[in-house]
Amino acid sequence: MAGKFELYTDESGMHRFRLKASNGAVVVVGDAHETKEQLLKNIESLRKLAPYAEVREAAAAQG
């Protein structure tokens, strides 16, 4: 079974998504969008870009 995008409205009325793995674990939570249309466009962008996304390690924070 593939993962799924779960759409929801947060407590402030903004539209968001959670990307869940096939086991139900949340792997990504999307930014807030004012409209569902904006949210769906964001999801489509992710679907298109993900196959080409690089995996990079972040630089260690210096303190």
C-alpha cells in the first residue's frame, strides 16, 4: 500500500496536509495555505519534484 496525503483544516482555519507512510506514520506536515486550491497546487509540486530531490546532510550547528 502506498502512502497518502491527508488534507485537513487546522484550528486557525488554514488548510494543511500530512503525508503518511503506508504504516500510518506521519512523515511530512505541510505549511498552512489560505485556500484548498493553494494546498493542492503545493502537493502537486511536491509530487513532481520529489523524484529529483537530492539528499544532503545539513551542516552541523556551531555554538
